[in-house]
Amino acid sequence: MRKLNLNLILLICIIVSSCSSDLQKADIVIQNGLLYDGTGEKPLLGTIAIKDDSILYVGKPKQFNAKKTIDASGKSIAPGFINMLSWGYNSLMKDGRGLSDLMQGVTLEVFGEGTSPGPIGKRNSDNYLSFGQAMDSLQINGISTNIASFLGATTVRKQVIGYENRRASEKEYAIMQKIVSEAMEEGAMGIGSSLIYAPGDYADTEELIHLNKVASSYGGMYISHMRNEDNKVLEALEELITIAKEAAIPAEIYHLKASRKPNWHLLDSIIKRVEKARDNGLQITADMYTYNASSTGLTGVIPTWVQEGGHKAWINRMKQPVPRKRLLNDIRNELAQQPPSGILMVGFKNDAMAKLYLGKTVAEAAIMRNQSPEETIIDMIIEDDSRIQCIYFSMSEENIRKKIKIPWLSFCSDAGSYSDISKDFKTHPRAFGSFIRVLGKFSRDEGLITMQEAIRKLSGFPATNLHLKNRGFLKQGYFADIVIFDEKTVKDNATFDTPLKFADGMEYVFVNGIPVIEKGNHTGNFPGKFIKGPGYKNKN
């Protein structure tokens, strides 16, 4: 009897082993999860299998011979999310984990608002770094997320004209266009402009059309922080539409907004104008961060004429009586629309200044200094020798919800990507919560959009706009940038008072088939790659 039992056990083992060996092999299989494919279609309960860096299978439940199996019962599976505007290059160079974004499911960081990682330095010199070299250096350094970038229009202008406030010559146009061509062939996504800051706003529409015609010839797109986001936002939008039309290029509005209370009503007109342009065949899209406050330097209320010549020239000019008098009046007019009580200072260069004013509003600092708000702004910039990073409470919560529902809109953080939250620093909570709020606050809790639409706007839609090859969707043969999360628990924890708090609910994140977040913890893996744009030419 004992011998019979042993033979039966052996037979069962042989059968199980035989069946297992007949199954298709995979590295990782995720079973029993709700599959959102990134298209906006309703989810399917099923299986997804990963082999090497790609998706081997996605669909109805199926068994595999896998090295590792994850039971995703009760969980949702989606393509990794795309951050359409990241300032993470420098922070990722310091710490390649990028946890503030990873913990929200971001698997691709896109740089290039006005300035890009390259080219920098003087061509044909030891300090020169091309666009491609700058991006490669971050990948070589080690990153957990993928990276991509637009070529900054400001970066191009600095290379050729510097900080002079003047039009480019025909000869300079030719040099600038050559820089664009080189960057597109090195993998740039297109042209990114920032037309509210010096020296970026010294470029006129004609210059931007010249640059974008080259990017268009490589299949790239134009993306812009428009020339105005408040009382002249409609005029700024017309410029973007003109550039898109004249250069025959798709165009996107960075962090769409109607800023400052007197202008909140203009959002409806912006939406109608974009939709009219889309109906006429132009590919106009937008992105947003999910908060009612922006973040930039005190430059947000300082006109760019005073900044000509670069930082030192700017600081010196503000000390001179005649330009100072003009500047005081200009800032006073800005503060009439953007009250100093709504400008929170969060970043200083000087520790002594930070000790006094970090976390204070401009209005509070003015009282402390016994000065007017406009005098306070000028003198603090001079004393700190920096633009002083601030948070501007200038947008409508109602408009945030209105924008969330726009079908041609995706999402961004407009922030760095941070990992070490033990360091005492201030930042905007959007760095830690802009994406997870789409899933938790706005989809699950408020029901503004369905979960499948939220995921489409976080993944497949921006991937399509960027012309990414085999990314942004859960499809066989696509790169395995995948997130597993709990719809019931995803939420943002960062606030304006306590911004350094990671999001909850993201349990697994895979980048190019490698787990970088596992059960909510970083795995120590750095599989991120430099994702090239449509004009890339491998010259090796």
C-alpha cells in the first residue's frame, strides 16, 4: 500500500511537471487583476505576463510557467503614468530613485519647459554638453524612471544670442535651426518654450515658428508655457495656435490655467478656442497639475525688462534709482491682481534668509521688514541673490474640476522628483500628489471622470501625443511600464503645510519589465532609459 501511494505521488509530480513545462515561459506573471489598457475602454479581469522588458501577454486569465507570480486580486493594473512637465533632471541626478513620482505610478519624466538639460556650454570646448549627451549622462548615472525631453527654446536662444533682448537675425536663425536639427536627431521630443520668463520671452512669434518648422520636419511637437496666463491669456493662446498652424506642428499648452481671480472666467473662452482649433484640424492639447496654486520665483510678479543681461545685470539694475522707481510701479500693478498675502515663499539660497522668511507670505515679510510689499520683493531678491521660490495661490478650485474633465488634457507635476524627505526643505505638494489625486480625489471620490478615463489621460493619451513607440498602453509587445494599485486606498498625503509626504496605494511599479516599487518599497533597481523622440537617428 505504501509503495502504491509513493508511485501515485510520483505520477502526479510527473504530470504536474509535464504540464508546467508545456506552459509558455515568462519572467513575471500578474494574475487576477483588473486590467486598464490605457485606451479608455472598460477594464478586464485577467492576466498580464512580462518577459525581458516587454509585455508577453495581456488578456483573459491564462497560466504561464513564470519565475515569479503576483496575485493582484482586488487590485488594478495600468500602464505607467507620464509626467508631461517634470523638473526632475537635477534631483534625479542626485538621487535616481525619484520616489515622489514613482510612488504615484509615474514611469516617464518629460523635461524641457523653456530650458532643457542640453546643449549647454560653448560648442567645441571642453565644457560643452550636447542635448543627447546630457540625457545619456542621467541614464548612465542610474534612474528608476524613464526620461525624455523637449529641446528648450530658451536654451537654443542662450546658445546663440545669450540674454540680449532683441530679435534674431537671419544668420542667427540658421544657427538656431541647426541646433534644433541636431537635438531632434539626438532624441528631442520637439520644442518646449517658456514665454513668461527672461530671456525666453525675448523671442518673438517668428523665431518660434522658425524653430518649430525644423522640429515639425522630424515629427516632433511644440509645447509651451504661453506668453501670458492671466489677463492676456487669450492673446497668448492665439500665438500658440498661429505657431502650430504656420509650422504645421502639434502643440500643447503647459499647465493650462486662467490665473488670478479677475481672469478665472476666461477659462471657458480658452476651452472653446482650443476646441475650435481642433475642429479645424489642428492638434492642440494641454496638460495641468491638480492644484489651485502655481510655483515659481518672485519673477512671477517681476517684469522681464529688468532681467535683461542675466542674473548679475538684473540684480545691479534693481539697485539703480531710475529703473528701481519704474520697477516698483510695475510690481505694484502686478500685486493689484496677485495679492502679496497669496504669495508664499518656500525656497531661499541664503540660510539666514530662509530662517527669517521660509514659509512666510510676502505680505507677512513686508510687515516684518516695515516696507511696502513691492520694496520687500526687490530688496529680498537682492539680499538673497536669487529669484526666491514661491507658491502663488491664484487659481479657482471650480476651474480645476472643469479642466480635469477635458478629454484633450493630460497631467504634469511641474516639479522636481524627490526621494530623501528627511531633508528639511519646502516645495509644492504637486511634486508628491499631482497624479495620484487624479485616481483618488477626482475619479474615485468626486466622480468627475471614470477610472478608465483617468488612466487614459495619465498614460495612453500623452504617449500618443509624444509619438512614443510601444509605450503608454497594456498591449502585447509593448514595453512593460506597468503599475499595480489599490483603487480603494490611493490618495495624496502632501499638503501646502507639509508637502514632503509620499502618496499611498501604489503597490508595484515596473519600468522596462523590472520592479522598481514592490509592496510599496523601492527595490534598488534603476532600469530607466532615455526615451528618444520621433526624429532620433542612431549615429553609432
